[in-house]
Amino acid sequence: MQRDQYETINVKRRGPIDTLWLNRPDQLNAITTQMVTELRHYFDDLLENEQTRVVLMAGRGSAFCAGLDIKSASDTSVPRPFGAGMGFQGYLAEVYIKMRRCPQPIISLIQGPACGGGFAFALASDVRIAADNAKMNAAFIKLGLSACDMGTSYFLPRLVGTSVASELMLTGKFIHAERCLSTNLVSQVVPEEELMAAGEASAQEMLQASPMGLRLTKEGLNVAIDAPGLEAAIALENRNQVLCSRTDDAKEGMRAFIEKRPPVYSGR
């Protein structure tokens, strides 16, 4: 599969920034097996992609992602993926793991609803920026299921704390943009027409870092969140800093600081 063969997602590359669009606007970008297959391919490809340094993840149309396409999921004529023995459940769940595993920071740009698995896309991102009309919920529990799904029980308490996470997950209620900001679920709330510009500005700020520094910062944050203690976190920080300090980019960064100019990084 090639990027130009995607049908349910669309990827636009502009220099070192990819914009990943969920591209089923007439269905509120609801998740299908085909979308999962394409997302798995895209995030797998990022592992060995040194050109892409930051990913903007957005939804076409009026929604970020309304969650699972229940009508499609109920179609018994569509072959079900093996999903490591878990069927579609395991097949989709791997997307969120791949989002955390890829070295590029992911900035989600959320407008309108982000529900269920779409909420989990936002949670699995590194940074979340919301339009003023954004609303998110752990919709799983509204369907007779557990709200502990697609990494939600892992990500959400770490972002907003156990009390707010419990409230949202035990009820399935929506959290709207302003409360998202006040609970630190998102970094910014902007008018919908400014959402892409806000994401691009955030991406450009990240691109001021060296390529290795950016990658290893995402890795370090991932590990430190669950580190068993301070010593384990510092051991990883020491390892990453030694790796960075030996690069040409680190030398360039030091020179640029002394010379009071922007650094020009080579990625080496």
C-alpha cells in the first residue's frame, strides 16, 4: 500500500510536517476496518521516516471523529481482521499503540465531536488543540460497553486526574472545549477557522528543536510517565542526553546560541 492509495484518510506533506486527515466527512469520519488498515500502515511507515518530523492529525468536515461506524461494524459480509486473536478490537487497539510508538510528535486538531475511538485518537496524541465547538466523550459506555477501551483508561487519568476521568468514563458525558482547557485535556482553544493555523504554529515551534532531540524527548516522556522512580527516569534522560550531545546538531545548537542566531540542523 502507498499513501496515494489511501481512501479513508488523506496525508499531505509540506516539508517536515505531515497533515493526516481523517477523510470520511459525510460519516463524521467514523472508523471502519479500511480506515484502521490505512492508519496502521501510515503509523508503521513513520517508524522509518526521517523526512516527517511532526504530524498534524485532523478531521475533514464538521467532526474530528465520531468513533466507530456502527453500521459498518454490523455488516457481517465484511471479513473481520484477526487482530492478534482479538478480531477488530485488537486490530483497532494497535493503532493507538503505534501512535505512541512512532517517534514523531502528533498534534491533534479537534473540531466538533470526538467520540469513543475518536476521543482515543485525541488522547493518544502528544498535543491537543481544540476548536471552540469541540466536544469529546468516552462513548463506549453509552453502547452497553465498558468505557475502558482503546487506551482511554490509560491516557485520560494521566491527563486530567482520576476524579475527572472517572466522571467522564462512568457517565459517557461530553466535555466541551472550555472545560477541556481548564482540566488540561487540551493545550489551546481557538476559533474553528484558526484551528489549522494554531496547529501549524505549534508544529513550527517543535521544528526549532534538533531532529534527534525532538524524537528522544517524545520517547523520554513516554517512558518517564510510567517510570518506577526518579532514578529510572534520570537514567533514561542521561542516555538520551549523551546520544544527543554526540550529534553534529548539538554542536550546531551550541554555536548558534553563542552567535545569537537560529540553528541550522542537518539531522545528523
